[in-house]
Amino acid sequence: MKLRHDMLTHGVYVVCAQHEGRRGGLAVAWATQLATDRILICVGSQSATRELILGSRAFGLSVLARDQVDVARAFGRGSSRTVDKLAAVRWHTALTASPLLDDCAIALDCRVDAVHDDGSHKLIVGQVVAAERRRETYEPLAYREEDY
């Protein structure tokens, strides 16, 4: 049996980066905490945002709440090569200059600590250098393939 996206529970996150005057973002369901100060994200080889992450050696991870399916869809469709996904949302930066969404549950500013090549994807470990709780309470947005 082949593992499908809906067999495990995943949260939904927006990962953003900027480098040399370009910025981008994408929605991901593969992000996890490795330690109190380490985050692992998985980004496909076709991603324009991945190029920005590798170039800047940093990324912002915005944790989405249950009421933010529309934000996940906006960042999950299209390419940052052709669409400025950040133009439609309010965002800010912290220490690394990576975009962090103003309207999210938690915002984590990360410096790239390690990159592992897994063929069609890169596994990127980030060290959290700044963290913000943007909502006191929230229910996380769970990934459901039918939403996208």
C-alpha cells in the first residue's frame, strides 16, 4: 500500500522567504518541531520559494489557524515566480528579514541550519531565532486534500 496525504494528520503552514529583491511563499503541510529551537520543513524541487530559502539561508514559518483555509489556498496555488502572494496579506519581518504573516497563530523566524537532499524534495532544518504568539488561543488548521 502506498502512503497517501490523508493517512496522517498534518497542520498547515505558510513558509516565506526573500532574497535579492525577490520574495515568495508557499503553503506546506510537512513541517515539524525537532527540538525547542529547531523546525524541519519539506519543500519540493519545483518551488520558487525554496530557491529564496536556500539563497537567503532563512525562512519564516507562519502557523495557520482553523479559520484560515483561504490563506492556505492563496499560498498553496500558483507559483511565486508569477504571483506575489504576499501582496494580498499584511506581513512583517523579524531578525532574518523573512516575511511572517501578521494574521497567523504563531510566527517563527528561522535561520537555515542544515539542508538534506531527498531527490524531489529538500528537507530544511531551521534554527528558530525569533518566535511570536499572534493569537492567544487557536485551533490549528489541519491539512485535508479536498480543501486544495
